[in-house]
Amino acid sequence: MINRLLLQARYLIVIAVLGLLAASIAFYLMGAHLVVDQLDEAFWGEFKNITGFELQILQAIDMFLVGTGCLALGIGMFSLFVKELPLPEPVRVRSFHEVKSMFANFLILSLAVSFLENLGHLEETVKTNHSNGSEILYAGAGVALVTGALLAFKYFGAERHGTH
């Protein structure tokens, strides 16, 4: 009785997969909207600010990366818990650690893009807050610390699971 219940409970993961799929679609649409707005401005508008253009495109890239991370996480969880999907070898998932590791990769990329966005706002931040720009140093140190922790998780977690 309990075995059958637990076997059926694995289908609860579909709720998370559908949520991740919806989030992925939303991130793709928001990223595409930013790109279309910037292209419209560049080709048919009064294009005045290259820095603003770069920042908007970086934000779009960040949204595409997060959307791809959500999609990959959802596909990996479905494939792992419900039914294995015929995926290409680079995105095939064989363990829960691989799902978490894949998500960590997307998180690291997103952190890097977010840091670049902050770097683009540095001049404005210095003027507005009357600071010396040390905020970007602290933000960079935070990104480096989190990235190091995620890489350590991937490296040491892989050793324990024999996927190193």
C-alpha cells in the first residue's frame, strides 16, 4: 500500500515542472520584449544612449538565461522523476545532483550578467549616492563568493556521486 502511494507521489513533481515551464515562457517573452523594444529604438527611434541599449540587451540576455535555466531544470526533473525523455547527451540527466549542477551553471551565468548590469550603472550610482564606487567592489565580492560556493558544491558534490 505505502509502496504504491510513494510511487504515485512522484507525479507531484509535475506541479513544479509546469510552474518552471510557465516561468520559462514568461522569461523568454520578457526578454524578447526587451530586445524588440531596443531594436525598435535603434532602427526607428531616436537612438541616443548606447549604454542604455547595452544594459537593456544584457537584461534580455539575463532573462533568456534564467528562462533556459527554468526550462532545463523542469525537463531534468521530469526526466528524472516521471519518465526519461529522449534528450541529446549534453542535456541528459541521470541524477538529482546533475539537475542541481545544471541549475548552478545557469545561476553562475545569471550572476555574472547581473554584475555586468550593475557595472553599467556604476557612474549613475556614484553620482546619486555621492560614493566612491565601493558598492561595485562589494557586489563583485559577493558574486565571487557565491560563484565559488556553487563551484565548490559542483566539484565536491560530483566526487561523492562519482560523476566527477
